[in-house]
Amino acid sequence: MVESKRPDPYDLPGRRRGWRLHGNGRTIAPGQKVLPEERLSWPRTISIGAQHVVAMFGATFLVPLLTGFPPSTTLFFTAIGTLLFLLITKGMMPSYLGSSFGLLAPIGAVTGFSATSGDDLDPHAMALAQGGIISVGVTLALVGLVVHFVGVRWIEVTMPPVVTGAIVALIGLNLAPAAWDWVRAAPLTAVVTIAAVLLTTVLFRGMLGRLSILIGVLVGYGAAWLQGQIDFSTVSEAAWVGLPSFHAPAFDLGYLGLFLPVVLVLIAENIGHVKSVAAMTGRDLDSLTGRTLFADGVATALAGSGGGSGTTTYAENIGVMAATRIFSTAAYLCAAIIAFCLSLLPKFGEIIATIPSGVLGGAATVLYGMIGMLGVRIWVENRVDFSNPINLNTAAVSLIVAIANFTWTPGGLQFEGIALGTASAIIVYQVMKAIARWRGTDPEAVVESFAAGDERADTDADDGRADTDAGDGRADADAGSRTPPVPGSSV
């Protein structure tokens, strides 16, 4: 009799025709969760989608404000990118694709834009930065295709946790001088913004606590308004309804060295997102890793082609799912539609663009530091051993290269702190690891050999005890076979 194949939950016939209702669609029983292929009633699903928009809003809008890109255009492409993401991942990976902070440094290096200068972003410089964003997206999409057909193991070997953590950390630390420039423009407003972010985090629980960046920006905005630091002239001139402004890209191979290292950051963020959702839903989602990377790559390339910032999966939305236990991708469909509608309101976009430098500086101080600490979190969660000199030197060299913004310009190409720091993390680790294994000085290999020796010793000891026990058993048997004669018997 042939055993029937167990159906794959991702390939059930009804899965492709929409989301099935969870329970009665109104309540979630204790201990239960709304899975990606499920949904609540549509009014509740739409409200959850609105929460996701609010959760990603503060961080997503900070990127165009810090780079000078049009906020409405960025929001438009995050909505389109999220829809593409849901389509490519077959509606089984819940995520909103917000603006990536990993691209801030290379965009700033190309455009030279400063929010404190009062100057508009140079259109040609913006076009060149868009070309760099497209190169990141195309490369990430290609990596996604390789991962889909080959698997993710090769990434884990090339970028172990010590390397991944270093790359993520150096992105945030490299941006520190930019935060200081904005803070200097309006120190009091910046301090108020920072204080509001920090206090919101500890004063409130649940959703409010997770929206600390957004609330901090609102409080800082109010403080700036009281000090007369906001210019509303562009808001009154903007239309109520209309398409966002789109810009054509331009390309210069000399800037590839600035942008391509960001691919490694996006890989780490996307894989981390897949692992987080898998842990919360109790499912093995590794088979969707390639699709996730490919989808984010396509969304990033599309955003760059029209004047939007690059995209990535968002930790803020992970927080919403953890708090609500609702993983329905229908909620993300609603979030994308809501964001799309907001992007068609030019007046709304101009209000966002009025956020002054002091508020940006305060929010950036917290966010850039958070990016740096995300790298540290990767080290902690993976128990990276810094008593191992290979790990220690990998992190040490790469972080200093990025913080000091080392620069190298060979043959017209330009490599700065993030690119050189990323290359340092990978090269230092792999070269030191190879030499240490060749020379037999790799601490991890030594520990492994000791562990193997201990296991062999334990096995030998167990075998010795078994032999002793067997010997004792034979001796007992022999002794039993020589039974002494019973008194009074004939023997």
C-alpha cells in the first residue's frame, strides 16, 4: 500500500483563493494566534492594518527627511513594495517593507545633502543615488534567487553572527556625525525629542510603548512649533489630492563601492525577519527565505527607479505582531492600501516635510544608536565569544574603520567607512579563521577537540566499566558453578 503524502499547509487548494476566517472573526481565544493565511472580520483586519502603518510611519518617514528625498514618493513605493512582497511570498510571510536605514550613509555621501543647510537636494545627485539604490535592489534579488534554489547555508558560512553583528552595528555608528549636525542646529528641540522617545518607552505598555519614535517626533514637533522653527508656507501651496513626484535615476559605477555593502545588511535584516516570524508562529519558514530576499530586492530596485528610498522588512511591525498575536497577511494588504492612499495626498507629504532639523537630530540620535545596538544584539543572541581573538579582531577592526570613515578611492571608485568596514569584517574573519585552522591555533577548533577527547574518554570509561561489570559477572558465575558440598551429602 502506498502511503499518501501529507498535504503542505502552504499549498492547500483553498489557500490561493483568499484568507479563511479565524474562529468567529471577532475574538482570539487565549493561547491562539491568527496565522498568515487567516484573518479576522474585515473591519478588525483594516484596523490592524492601520496599526501597522502607524508602527512603521515614524522610521519610514525619517529616511526621506534625512536624505532630502520626497516623503510622499517614498511612502508610495513602500506601499507598492509591500504589495509585491505579499505576492512574491505567496501571502505567507507577514511584513511591511519600510524605508531602510542602511542606505542613509551612501545616499548622503553621493548627494551631500544636509537638512540644516536650507538648500534643496540637487536633482542630479539624487538621480545618482537612485542608481545606487537600484544596484542594491538588483543584487539582493539575485541573492534571493540563489538562496531559493541553493539554500541559505552558504550565507551562514560567509557571514557568521560575529560578522553580521559587526556589519549591522557599523552602519549605525558610521552615521553618528550626521545626527550631531542636526542636533547642533536646534539643541533644545533635539533634547526634548530624545527625552520624549525615552520616556514613552518606559511610561507606556503595549502599542503606545512601541510607537516611541513616532510620539517623540510629535512631541519634538510641538516644541519646535512653540519656538517658531517650522515653516508652513509649502503646505498651503500643496494640492489635496495628486500623484507624488517621480524622478528618473542615473548611474555611475564609481559609486557602487558605497552602495553594494548595504546588500549584506538587507540580507541580515530579511533573514532575521524570517526567523522571528517562524519563532512566533511555530513554523519552519526557511523555504520562504529566498522569496523574501528576492521580493525586497525587487521592491528596492523599483523604489530607486522612481525616487523612493530603498526598502526592508521592519522590526516595528514585528513588535505589533508580537503584541497582537495577529500574523494575518490580510492586515498587511490593508496597511499597503492605506499607505498608498496617504501617498496620494500632497498636502500630507508637505506637512511631513516641515519637520525641522532639531526633531530629526533627536530622532536620529536614538535610531542610529538602535541600529548599532541591533548589531550587539545579534552578538548576544548568538553568544559570540569575544575571548576568541578572531571574533574580537573582526569586530574591532571593522567598527573603527566605519566610525572613523576610512576612505579609499582606487581608479575612480569610492569606498568609504561602511564599505571598507563591511569588507574588513568579512575578510578579517575568513582569513584569520583559515590561518588559525591551518596552524591549529583556532580556539574553537581546540575547544571542539577537547570536547571530542572528553567524549572519547567518557566512552572508554563506560566501556571499561562495562568490561569490569562483565568480568564481575563471569566471576560470579564461575563462583556459582563451584557450589560447596552440602554437609551430610554423598558428594
